[in-house]
Amino acid sequence: MSYHRIVVKFGTSLLTSGTDRLNIQIMANLAQQVAQLHYQGKEIIIVSSGAIAAGRQKLEGIPERKNTPFKQVLASVGQGHLMHTYEQLFSQHGITIAQALLTKGDMSDRSGYLNARNTLLALIELGVICVVNENDVVAIDEIEEFKFGDNDKLSAMVANLVDADLLVLLTDVGGLYTSDPYCNPDAQLISRVDRIDNRIERLAKETTNYQGTGGMATKIEAAKLATSSGTSVIIADGREPDVLVRISRGKDIGTFLLTQVNKMESKKRWMLSGLASKGKIIVDKGAVVALKEQNKSLLPAGVVGVDGDFQRGDIVDISDKQGNHIGYGISNYGSADMLIIKGAHSDKIPSLLGYEYGDEAIHRNNMVIL
């Protein structure tokens, strides 16, 4: 199988080779592989750990403290160093990078979710590679001594956010084994998991990665989230030669965890869930053609009516003037704003509202047409 949009997570244990500082040689090798895929037309988003390790490296000689504020200091110092390293490495390949610092709160907030999704998809369209990290400076719950999930879970949420074809979790072990490979030399790699059940979760808890903060259990938890949202997952050793390039070509490396649904089914199920629908947008005949036959975004000019009270980021029904249900979408504007801009050309939005969230009433990436 060949993959087009890939979210790849680099773990701390991989980026540091189990030490207390970034391993530039490993990072350069990973950047070179990402650049190769980028120039092949693949769409790559990186979720990177390593900020705290980078901060520890920059503040070498300062006595270590175990409290959370000091870890946040390390993250604050290290984040700049980490990004500077990525920028230097990717500039050698002529690639522009961006940074996105996210928290779980950003994902649970309607407007934050929509802003993050639109920004990441816009960066992809521009050919910019985004490096995502958890905002450890403010995300206190996720930076405690015993993290649960950290960037493994974040990478699964990002994969869902951008409708990725594949999530690759790169670490310093070969994948999920039948027992702990550090303790048992006879442990066998599990090359494929069709369903994450109690047995798989139990094996993951028994397989410990001592260098990282997440471990195999959190990787399987992340895989469970991703596979239930339409994204397959591979857990692999990031030190394998050309690991990303080979994975992108469908080679069997590490542990492959098969998604249970396709992305469209997942999106439909989410939009049909309890989160749906907070209102309705009624569109004209031209908009129906643009949406159903041309796969275009819904512009305010095609909106003829609004029903219900909804906010920016809410899911709404899309219907024609005869009441026929066209689909679902995440609205870029609340109902009050939509009533003002309906029927207007997009370039009039700033003058009508005094602000604007984009040209589209609903972007094509944020809708499901029935």
C-alpha cells in the first residue's frame, strides 16, 4: 500500500539515542528521509518530542530539579533549540518548516479545533512541513513525572485532525513484541494487528521502553484512537535504514495496526454523532452543483438561509431550498454572522462583519456530502 498524507512522531528516546541531549546525526537522517518523501509529493506532518531534553542540553550544569515548573523551564528553553535544529536541517533541503504548539484543550475547544485543522491543512497546501509539539510550557497535566500518552496521543489526534492516511510512531524499538525484548531474547515481533483487543493491550503494558516517557502502552492507546478514526498506524524503530521511505512504499516494517474504518466513514460517524447538528444552512441551486459535482467549498454567496442558533466550529446540516439534505459541515461562521454575509461575495466579508475567518462559509475539507 502507498500512503500520501503521513503524520510521523519522533520520540524522545529516538531523538536522543537514550542520552540527555539531541542526536544531530539521527535527526539529520530523519530530516533527509522526510525531505525525500516531500519531493515525491507526499504530505508530511511531524510530531516531535525532545524539547525538554534539548532544554536540559542548553542548561547543562544547572542542578536538576524534579518539579513541574523546572520541566516547563526546560521545555521553554529547549523548544527554541529543537526548532532551530529542525530549521537548519530542513533548510539544507530547501524546505520551509512551521511550528505548531498544541494542547489537549486546543483540540476539545470547537474554535481551536477548527483553527488548528485549517492552519495545518493550509500549510500542507503551501508545501510547508509543520513540526507539532505539545505546549509543555502551559500543559501542566501532560508534563508531570508520570506522563500518560504525551506526544503519542497528540500524534493520533493530529492524524485525525488532518485525515492522515498513516500515523508512524518512530521509537528505539522494533514494534510490539510478544514479550519485553529487553528482558527476553526470544521475544517475537508482532508484524500485524488487525484489531486492538485486551491481549494486545496487555502485551503493550508488559513491553517497556525505558528511555522514553510514553512506552509501548501509550503507543497502543494512541493507535487505538487513530485506527478508530480512519488512520492506520505503524510502530517502528526509527534507526532502521530509510525507515520512512520504505514505510511510505508499503514495505513491512515494525508493527502495522490496521484501521477499522475508512476516513469518510469515520468523518460521517463523527458528524452524525451527538456533536451534530447545531443548525442548518440553506443553499441555492448553484451551490448544490458546486458541492455535489465539483467538490468545492461552500461560499457565502451560495447561502440563502440560516436555521437555528449555532457558533463558529459547530456542525450544521446543509440543505437546498426544497429541504433536501445535501450533507454536513463545520461552519466557519456562527449563525448571526451567517445571516449578515449570506448571499454576499467573499471579499465583502470584512466590511460586513469587521473581521473574517476565511472566504468560505464551510471549507470543502470540513464537510461530508451525502
